[in-house]
Amino acid sequence: MNKNTNKLQGIISISSKGTGYVAPTKVGVPTGVGTGIGQDPEIDFRHLNTALHGDMVEIILHPKGSGRQTAEVSKIISRAKMHFAGVLEKENNMFFLKPDDTKMYTDILIPEKSLHGARAGVKVFVEIVSWPDPRKMPEGRVVKVLGTPGDNDTEMHSIAMEKGFDSELPEKVHNEARKIKHDGIKESDYVGRRDFRKTLTFTIDPSDAKDFDDAISFSNLKQKHTFLNGLAGVGAPENRGPEEKNVSAEGELYEIGIHIADVSHYVKVDSALDEEARTRGTSVYLVDRTIPMLPEILSNDLCSLVPHKDRLTMSAVFTIDKNTKVISEWFGRTVIHSQKRFTYEEAEESIKKIGAPLHKELSVLNNLSKKLTKERFAQGAISLDQEEVKFVLDKNGVPIKVIKKERGDSNRLIEEFMLLANKKVAEVLSPTKNKSKKGIMQDESVSIYRIHDLPSKEKMADLAFFLRSLGHKVTLQNGLIPTHEINRLLEHLAGKDEADTVHRAVIRSMAKAIYSTKNIGHYGLAFEHYTHFTSPIRRYPDIMVHRLLNDHLSKKKVGKDKLHEYEKIARISSEQEKRASDAERASIKYKQVEYMSRRMGQKFEGIISGITEWGIYVEEIETKCEGLVRVRDMKDDFYIFNEKKLELSGQKKKKKYRLGDRVKIKVKGADLERKTIDYVLI
């Protein structure tokens, strides 16, 4: 076999059993172009050659036999991860790390000189520094001692570090933040800002929130108004040009301002704060804590839109009629003074109860938000809301109760107006197209978008097969299930046992939303233009968008020379968002396992959420704690897995278990180290 013609490259995925799989492309062939080799090549433990889960690797295919195509790793192109958390163990006077990551198939040897004070039995964070021989363990060094295994702080810190987020910010970042906080808002900061301090303004956030990114202002405009080319007549004159024309509107009109913390006013380009925020990309929300992107004296204080204090903001202000038609829009720097801080629960009561604080204003906003939602779905948006749970913890971080998060009208109200602001800012920042001297269309500027690609036809075909196996009729048009069919199905299943299972399958079939300088639109929201503008306290791309909007308003062009830099920022932010989401899910899973570990032998009701040849996965109804019922523990019959019908079928009694079935279970075991729960059927 000529090895040069059988070299492929791709990202390697490694199972918990230490077997690798690569979804490859031929060397020199663009990603996504078929290789014609069928299933992803399998790489056994002996041929990994130090490749780790997520690495970009080059592989060489073995001669094709009768079974699955096999291969070996010939080169590591780039590493995904070289840091691991775990418990430090000692055996035969040798120290080694037993990694928490189930995808990490080898222990890591730690020389005594690299222990940095760590003792056997503690949880540590380790960096691999050398791995010359794949037949031996890699060598590492202790970067940080995390604490006692099983301790809540230790485990949460471990999860965050494992995903790349240190809970401690560098001292130089804190020093910059302290100086900014000490200086506060100066008189010069008010210059050039549109003043909303006497306009009704309020925030709506979760009861435990401290970093208030966004506020809404509301005015009822009852008389006839004249506008200048979409800019309200009361707008700041510096944002207007000589080409603007008068337009008129009559009837019930509302001026609604979406005011966002002006983080870019404080976090300057190339400062220590900016470099740290750019590296982190996002705040991280674990079960019991937030690891903020910015120091808390900024995120929870000076930048947070707390009530009864002046705050500097970037705003999108719209004049909207009763049918949600945007008559005019204005963007720019502002100053606000929030009069009221609502929790979602308080806002929900005010919407429904006459005489409650701001009932009339919130009712108008709620009606407008419902119309905005209806418009989105009419244009092809997909409903991807999923039920979530929240843990009630005791003082030691032990989960004592699990409650379902409620999503009411107040949540959707905020969501719709944030979507409107994000969409409109993206439209403003979308580069105009002008003809060059040669008549070729060229982009004039660079921006950052939030994009969501079409699902792959392969994943849509898999989803259609899955849904049909459950008895649901769906069609494929141009390889995709129409969004109105997906929405109709999800609406039909609301409140039924299989709803969550189907919802998860739909989400898995979708592409992931990412940041990019190339605008391809947002499939899930059915928006042609979309960006992230509304959460700069917790997301770095929003800070970038604020800077881009300020440049646009001051008629400063961002040239193509910035394209590479901005695309790198977009890529890193997308990667960090994924890591933060993984950390959040890992912390929830840990608490679910911990919750069930204290309920051995207790009985619950659950829904079958997955079926494999080795057993059925069951999600407990109230807590959503998912665990495995192993086939070997199903003693009443001999069960066979039918992959086509996605069911386990008993050979003698013909009992069948299918996705969405409700079953009664008992907790058999819980492994905090592996984050797994075992149930048995009763």
C-alpha cells in the first residue's frame, strides 16, 4: 500500500474504552469532501501514538480487510488539551494522576520534583510536559492543588479547571478594575450621551442574579410624530446625516429602549482586562457559582445596571406601533437610572395582576413580545426551549432539593426584545455592498455575527428515521424536515412523556450556533442578520460588537486588515462558549449523581431517554437525573436490542421497552468519580 495515498487527517474522538475514531478528510482536500471509505476509521489503543480526545491528527489507513476500516495515528497536528484534573495517587514510591476525564485513557506520571507540595490522596490539576514514548505513561507536573476529593468547592473548581477556566483572575486584572471602580463615573463620561435618566427604566432578571447586563425603558407616544429617516425626532443629532427625510406615523406608538451595560467604555483595547476577557470569552455558570469573565467590582457593581444609580449604557431605541412594526430606530451611547429591579417572578405577577407595579407598561410589552414571537415562527424559527432543573443546596453545597425552572411570559418578554436589539444591531453593522472600479461587488467593512448553519442532510435523515420509528409522520424537503413540521410536532408532544427525548433529538440534529465574520444568517431564529449585543458583562463578542457599533456611528470604517484578527476572536469565543457549556453540564451531572448517591434503594418514576444493546437510559421525572438500567440487571427475560425500531424486546414474555415509555425504577448505585447512576426496574 502506498502510504502517501492513504493519509487522512481529522479530529479524533476517543471512547471511554480507549478506542479512537476519526472523521477524516484526505490530506490536501477541503473538510467535508467525502473520502469514500464509509465508516470512520477505528484506531485501537496500540496505534493511538499519544493522540488524545479532540486532537487534530494525521492517520494512515491499514490494508482493507473484511471488517471495519482500521488505521493508526502517524502525526499529532495540534493538541486539544494537555491539562487534566484528578486524584494524585502513590504506588511503589511513584506518584501518578488518575484523571477524572473518562476520555483520558492513561494515568500521568508525576516526578517528585514536580509535585509542588501535593500529597497523595488530594485532587490536583496537572499539565502534561513530556510524552516521547506512547508505550509509557506521559510525564506531568502539578499546576495547582485543588483540595479534598468529594468536597464541593474542590469538585466545582476541578470541573472549571478541566474545561479551561481558572476561578481566579490575575492580580494585574484586579488592579485595573480597582482603579476603574475608584474613578467611578466622571462628569466627562456623560458628554455626548443621550439622557434616559428621567425615562421609566427597569430590569428583569433571575432572583439570584448580580450582573445586570440589560434594562428596558418604556414610553407611550400618543400623539402624531414625525421622524427623520427612521431616527426619532428626539434622537441625538450627531447620528444624523443631511440625506435624511421626514416620515410620519399615527396611532398608538411606543418608544422602547434596550439599554446594555457599556462595558467597552471601561474595558479598553489591549488592556489587561481586555486580554483576559478575550482569552476567557465568557463567564461560566456552574450549579453553585459564577466564574465571571470580568472582576466582580465591574461585573456586579460599576457595569451592572443596578436600580437607583446612574449607569453608562449602549442602547438600541425603537419606536414601535401596536403591531410591532418598527417605525424608527436609534443606536448610541446613553446614560440611564433604573427605577425598578424585577425578578422574573415579580414581573410575572405584575403582568397578570391589575394594580401591581408597572402592570400597564409590562402588559403592553408582553403583548408586543407575543406578536414578535408569532412573527418569528411564521418566518420559520424553531422552538428549542427545554425544561431545566435547578438545585437547592445546603451550606456545604450538598443538593437537598431539585426544582424545575419556570419559563413564563416575563422570560419570553425579555428574550424577544433582546432578540430584536441583536437583530437590528446586526443589520446596522452588515457591510454595504459597493461596486469597485472594475465593477466587482466588495464588502466595505468587517463585523462579527452570531450564525447558525442549516442542519446537515445526514443528521436530518437520521432525525427523520428516529421520529418515524416513534410513529411520527415527517417529510423531507431538499433533505430537511420543514421547521413548521418540527414546531407542530413539539407542540403536539408538549406535556407528554416522550417530549424531552424528541426535543433532545431535534437539538442534536442541528448545527451549533457560532461566532463568525462571515454572515450566513441564523437558521434557528430565521434571521438573515444576527449578532450578540446584549450581554457584554458575560460575553466577549458583545464587547467587540459594541466597539464595532461605536466605530460605525462615528463613521470609522473597520478595514479588511482586521478580518484575520476578528475571525480568530470569533473562533476562540465559539470554542470557549462550548467549554463553558460543557462545564455547566458537568457540574449539573455531578450534583445529580450526588443527589441520587444519598437515595440508595429509593423508588422513583422515570422516562426512557435512550436505548442501547447494553441497557436502557432512564431520566427521573422530577429531577431529570439520568441513569442506566443494565440489560444484565433485567432478570425477568432475555432482551434483544432492535436497532431499527429502537427498542429492547423480551424473547419469552415479549415485553418491549421503547423511548418515551414511563417506568418505575430504584436507585442501585451512584459513582461520583465517573459521574454515573445505576437504576434497576421495579
